[in-house]
Amino acid sequence: MKPSVSITGEQEAHKVAAIFETETDANGVARVLSQETSLDHEQVIVVSPQDQHPGEELEPENQGIWQTLVRSHLWLGIGGAVAGFIVFLILSAVGVGFIAQNGVVAAAVLAALGLILGLLVAGGVTLRPDHTPYVAKAQSALKEGKYVLTVHACSSEQLKEATTVLKNRNVQLVRTI
């Protein structure tokens, strides 16, 4: 179940790809995944080297990426500003000289610093560095004429189910966090 407030806008944030030599093998495992796990058949996609737009099948949620950008910057920016203000309160309570003598300026500076750090972290979340190996290996396999089975799991439980089935097949896997 998805939390009520999330910093990502993707519905299927967990992804795993398996690389196959033949389309028959990929389709067979896709059927097994749809039948033996809680995944719907829409969440299991076989991408072939002949597909015109494999990027859309590997990362189908363009709208989710924009929502991730907005949500992560909003929530992590606010969280950073609040954290900066909490640091101000702690330093003020301890009696640090500059903070005690310049309360308003110190509060503003520390809140702004927290805001900036929160926005930097949000940029990292939006870039989704965990997706880079997933996309790169899948695209590399497609260029080599191989078939890629992608699983777009809605939860970590679904991802675990899919990973277990795929590992039992002894296929090369790459996944996101």
C-alpha cells in the first residue's frame, strides 16, 4: 500500500529487468510471473530489440517523473528548512554566541541552509541514480539483440516475489532500489 505522502510520483517505483537470449524464454517467464506472483500482466513487459521506443517500456511513467520532481523538492525543501530551524533552536538553547546575539539572522541563515540542503537531496531523488544501471544494462542487452523482461512492481513485496522467481531461472538481473 502506498503511503499517503510520498516524495516520489511513480506508481510503480520498483523495477527489475531480466535478460534473455530468446523471445520464447522471455515470454514464458513473463507468463510464470503473472501466474505465480501478485503481479498483473500489465506490470510484466517483454521488450524486444525491434521495439521502436524501448525507453517507454523500461520507464513508462513520464508523468510520475515530473510528479517526483515537484513532490521531492517541495517536501525535502520544507523538511530541510525545518531541520535548519531546529538546529537554530538547539544552538540557541546551548548558548552559542553568534546565535544568541543575532537570533533572527541566525534563524534565517540556518533555515535557508537547511532549505538548500533539502533541495540538493531532492535533486538526487529526482535524478533517480538507482535507475541508471537498470536502464543502461537493459538498453545494452537490446542493442546486442537480446530480449528484456521488465517488471514494474508497486511494492517491495512484489519486487521480492519477482526477484525470487527470476533468480530461480538463473537469468541475469538488474534492479532498482
